Amino acid sequence: MGYIGRFAPSPTGALHAGSLVAALASWLDARAASGRWLVRIEDVDGPRCVPGADTQILAQLTDMGLLPDEPPWRQSTRGDAYAAALQQLLEAGHVYPCGCTRKAIAEALAARGHTRARDGEWVYPGTCRDGLHGQPARAWRFLTRSAPHEDTTLHWHDRRLGAQQQDVERAVGDFVLRRADGLWAYQLAVVVDDAQQGITDVVRGEDLADNTPRQIRLQRALGLPTPRYLHTPLVMAADGHKLSKQNGAQAVDTRDALGALRAAGAVLGLHHTAATAADWRAEAVSRWPTILASWAAASAAPSTASTERTP
Ligand code: GLU
């Protein structure tokens, strides 16, 4: 099968120094593989989207010469496909309705001695696995363990990080596919769209690596192929956290295309100079296999790295 890659930004703001690295890496990986490169606007969480951010992102990519091979898809138009996938999972016994409020989840966990959520997300205690307990259905959850002693540890390979594993049930619990407010969860939307677009290679920021085991579980439950994964280095903000809008990330001024490409490229280990943006891109495509080889060699060395979440 030929290579098909994608860049899938959420239009919550213009591209900043961090998101540009993911965009450039996915473009380079596709071009170096003589593959196709798609852009998908992940506007599934309407309330978080910023009007005009999608147009701004597409304009920034155009400025930098990162041009998709097809018109971008928009997740806001894809509700029917997500509903069909949820129905398929329901019929196969992989999902169940949940009537818990956030408060009820926090109380159930506190009763078990868990007092802190990680990244603002609780590991769902499984309250509604055996029924709604008289509550109305609010959300739909994926059942991470269907047999009593099933090992829910998932092993996967990342082209930069190497061997990874996560016990999905213990680390994240039965995760939401359709939220109480009726919105589709990122996990379901991304898996359905990656499959329908025939994506063979997901290249995205390392902050998303932790989502991969959930997505692979969903792919398997839906009978979909699993793409290869490559999670790229993050740009850190002064506060030591991943650069994001919340800690002051600025939109990249892509009118200086060469400057923007060189800055994003440096994060990926590309330090060449060029007279024009087009020359820089061509040189970057030819150097990309060397970058990939250095990541593969580094990750093959013994290490303790994993995406295991510690509760
Ligand atoms: N829409 C996600 C984000 O902007 C990225 C999803 C993905 O690449 O899988 O964080």
C-alpha cells in the first residue's frame, strides 16, 4: 500500500512553534516516502474551536509550501461516520452507556482512596459497566476489559520512541467515545477518519503518544488497520511544559517561510541552510531518512521510556 500521511490540527488557534514541528515532520515523512499528504481539520470539539483559526492554519501551511494533496476534511461534517462506528461497537459489546456525572466519578474514586486526577482526567472506576443504576445515559464508554482476567496491556512500536506499552484499563480506564454534551470524542473521530482516509502513517507531537494505545484498541474493536506511528519532539515553553496557547505560544509568522521552516526543522535535527524556502524543503526531504535512522538507532538502545501513565 502506498504511503498516506496527514496533519490533523485542531483549529483552536493558529500554528505556533510546536504545532509547526508536527506539520513539517508529517509533510517531510510523506514526501520522503513519495507518498500523499493530507490535512484534516479536527473541529469535532466545536466549543473549543476559534473562528477563523482553520483558515489561518491553512494559510500558514501554504506560506511554508506545505501543500496537501487533497482538499482538507473537516470532522464537523463527519458525524454520520462516527455514529455508524459507535453503533458497530455497541452491537459487538465494546461500548456501554454511562450515567455518571464528574462528581459521581470523583466520589466513587475517593471512596477507593484515589484523590487526584491525572491531567484533569479520572481513571473511570467502571461504575456503569454492569448497568446504569437508574441514572439516565449521559455518555458512551469503551469497555477496556471484557473478560475477567484479560491482560489489558497494549504493546506498540513508535518509530522514534521505540517499544511502548500501556495498560489501558489501569492507566486511563473505560474512556468516553461520545460525551455527555453529545460531542464525539477525539479518540473515536481520529480512528474513524484515519481509517477512512487510508492513513498508513501517523506523525504527530509526542504529547499525543499517550493516546495511541486507546486508538489501537479502538482500531482492533472496529476491525480497522493500525497505521505506523511516529511521535515528534516537543517544543518546551519557559515554564518547562509543552508549548501551547495556555503558556503563551505565539502564532508563527510564516511570511518568513524560510525562517519558520528552519526553526521547526532545528527541533527535528535539521540544521541546513538554503537560499530559498523551496531549496530548504528539498534538502530537508533528502536528509529526512538520516534523521529517521538516528531516531531508530537511539530508540533501539535499552531504555525505560514508555507511555505508561503512573496513576
Ligand atoms: N487534533 C489533534 C491536535 O491538534 C491532533 C490529532 C492527531 O494528530 O492525531 O492536538
